[in-house]
Amino acid sequence: MTATPLPPDYDSAVEQIRALQSANWPPQVPHDPTGLPGLTGITDYLWHWAQHTPKAPAVSFYGLTWDYRTLADHALRWAGWLQGAGIEPGARVGVLAGNCPQFTAIMLGTLAAGCVHVPINPMFKGHELVHELTDAGVEVLVAEEPLLALVRSVVDGTPVRRVLRLAPGAPLVAAGLPLPGVLTAPIPDAAELEWHAAVADSAPLDPQPADPDALAALNYTGGTTGMPKGCEHTQGDMVYTAVTITAAQGHRVGQERSASIIFVPIFWIAGEDFGILAPLVNGGQVHLLRRWDVSLVLDLIERDRATTMLGTVDNYVELLEQAGGRDLSSLHTALAMSFVLKLTPQIRQQWREATGHVIREASYGMTETHTGDTITLGFQDDDRDLTAEPVFCGLPVPGTDILIVDDALAPVPVGTAGQIIVRSPSLLKGYFGRPEETAEALHDGWLHTGDTGRLDEWGALHYLGRNKEMIKVNGMSVFPSEVESILRLHPQVATLAVVPMPDPDRGQRPLAFVELLPDARLTAEELSAWARDNMAPYKVPVIELVSGLPMTATGKVKKGELFERARERAHQP
């Protein structure tokens, strides 16, 4: 497919918007952020800190801390194991796991071996897992022990030729530390080789300079058609993202050794950015948690002097409710994500009174851009960011351009709504194995996001709405096409359509309008139970059985009518 040429006035539009942004640039944010000299790949930073500050804490996990020397040693031993097992550079290595230090070491060791990191959602069920393993061509899979039964049931139909088991609690047991309730004891007699045993018996590779342009990761994202697809990202993308996230927090690389609290999943690209990449580039520490734990987070702030956290507005409200006069003053960078609760001036004032600092929204971004695309720092005076037309996303990070275009792809005047397009050094290089979809999304270096927004008189982005096909469930992206693809596998389903339904607790939920085959005897409850067995829990839709779907004269589903029916259902008692 031939990419549509861009209109000739993009350069002048970019120049106009950049002038606005320069005039309103926050004084706290460097205009020209750079990384450390000579370090062009993310693994270069690991070798740098392991050499210069080997005893500095890198990753902490329920009382266990790996310093930079230990993290680098585990990564290099994993790279050595891959090489010894005959895994060639460029091969895809999957990680099916929740947050744990081993995840970070596996990712970095995979890159050190010249292989490609493929993070996989541990909430996946069989169909979803088979799709991602097959689509990415994963050859080696490291899977958490509780997920081994699922892996064994599907692996023969995938390209995977080696499976290793991962016991997240193993390093705590080895160190004589108690296991928290979110972890289980390692399984002593499973058939698969245990990851710690593999790296312990492996000779480490020697650190090598990274190739910043080589394919380094496939980060999967949903789409408006079919199942999720892999966004191709490089080590250079990772460094650019980490450097500009650092700038967006008001620092230059290496200026501060942050101590971050990360409980959002690091298989998710936002978790990767804030829980692996940005701290690593700065030689900082990450307190990894398996899930949100308000008591433990309060301890990490007061006792361990954590400086940075990425969480939902709901998380910060709970901290305020539970703080009880505790000292939260070390947490100077509180980044919020508004999914259910929205950040308001009132919540901000309560946070300021409790901590002495300002809570603010994180940034605009998507998997295709490697996220972290905008700066919100510096727009909090008089709550300008919260009182401006929702949702305020800020200025693009240095090196990134954002324009708004109309249906003909022509730039629109400042203040006019249209489609958001993004040009950035960290744009995906393509959708893995999907040249046609790549050509549809990328046009002469610009990503057409499908999101709607506008630029204001400061040159700042306002996000007005995502692609209407996307559903956000507690911040997790769900595309109707994913849910529809799996539900169609049920032998009694004739046709269906999935739309978002407002939900007071989760933000949104998928609602599936399902038409069954004429002789079907399936109930909505039975189909819901089947869905729970075949897709990640957050994707499971509310089921409404229908005798037919509203159709256009050309045979397309009238989703506009279904959107309205979903809104009506959400407001039913």
C-alpha cells in the first residue's frame, strides 16, 4: 500500500506551533536534554552504572535490593545462556510475568544478546497467548510458575522451542526474606528449567556497545481490526524516551538519583518507561511492587524516602486518606493518571497541604510513540492545566512535534479540533510483519493516531477523545476487535459488535451485542463464563443477546446506535 502524501504546508505549520511552544516553555524543563556522552543504547547505561556506581541500589522488591553490579551480572548471564543455547541475535524472547527484578534483568540481558524483548500480558488466556507468541515468532519464553499450566496447554502450536520457569519469590527465599502475600513459594520439581538456575550456571557475556537502531522490543497494542499487533522499537527509542521523561520532570540525565515506586505493570509500555528505562538512564532506584499496597507505599515514602510515583488519582486519594500525619515530603514527583477519578484542584490542594508538592497529570502517549510524549510540568500555577479545556496534556517533549489535521490531513488553525498526528524519534519503526498496517499509520515520518485533540494558544495539546473504538478499563486499553475476534470462536455465535459502556468503578467496560445461530441454546451467563475462560479478565464484556444488529444499507453495523444503547444501559438501575 502506498502511503498518502502529506500536504505541502506541514513545515510552516510546525514552525508556527514551535514558536508558540517556545514562548510558553516551562523554565524548569531543559530545551535541549541529552543523555550521557557516548551512551546510545539502554544497555550502555546499565554497563555505565555497574562500572561507576556498582553498589548503588537499582531494583528493590519487598525487602530485597539488587545493586547495579548485581543487575548487570544477572543480565549478562542471561545473555550468555541465550548465546549458549544457540539463540541467534534477532530472535524474539518472551517474558510472561508480573513485576519482579528478574523481569528487568531478562529484558536487559535479552537486549545484550542482540535479541528482541517481547513482554506478554500475564493476564492473557489461551487464544490471546497463542496469538502473541505466534505473531511475534517467540523462540524462548520465560513464564511465571503459576502460568506454566496455561503455557503447556498451548505451546505446541507456537514457534516456542524453549520454556523456562520464573519464580518471582526465589531471590527473597535465597536471601532468607519472608514472602509477602502476593508471592508464592517456588515450585521445586517442575519440569522446566528454572531461570535462576539457568543464569547461575551460565558464563556471562562481556558487555558490548549497543546498536541503537537494531530492533530491540515488540510492544503489543490493540487495533481497530483483528488481534493486537507488535510495535517495533529500538534501543535508541528507549534512550530518547528516558531522556525526555527526565527532562519532563525538570532534570537533566544524571542530575538526580530518583527512587521510584512502580506498581503499574512493567510489561505495559508506560510501566517499562517509568519503571525500567527512566530510572536506569539516571542510575536511580525502583521500588517494584506486584500490585497497589497503600500501607507499603506509605512506608516506602516515609521510611525509604521515595521521590517519584506513577499512579492513578484514586491511588493518591487513598494515600491522603490513610496518611494519618505521616511524612510524605520526599515524594516530589507525583504523576497521576485519570481513569476513574479525575484530578481536580481540590485533590491537588489536599496533596499540596499533605506533602508540600504538586500532583500533576503524567503525559499523553501511546505504545506506537513509546509514550511520554508531552510535558505537564510548569502549568500548575492557578491550576491552569486543570481549569483549561479538558484534557490538558501539555507541550511536546523536546524533539517531538504534534499537529492537528482535518479529514483531508491538512493542518487546522490553533484552537480547532481534529486528528492528532505525532512525529518523534521514538515512533515505532513499523508494525511487526504488517507492512500494510504500517503504511496506513505512518505517513512520511508522522504517526496518525486516530485520537482527537486541539492545540491551544500556548501550543499545548488538549486531548478531546480517543479513537471511538478504544475502551479504557481501569487504564488498560481494550479494542473491540480483540474481544470480537475471540467471541467469534464460540461455535454458537453468529455475529456480534462490541462498544464501550460507561462504568462508575472502572471508567468503561466492553458491552457485546451478540446474535446467536438460529439453533443456539446459549445464555448470556454461559457466554460470559466462556469469555472469562478465554480472555484476560479486564477484557471480558457484559453480554447482551440480540435478535439482530442495526445495519446500514451497505451491510455495516451502525455502531452509533449501539453507543447510545450502551449509554442507556449504563444508566439503568
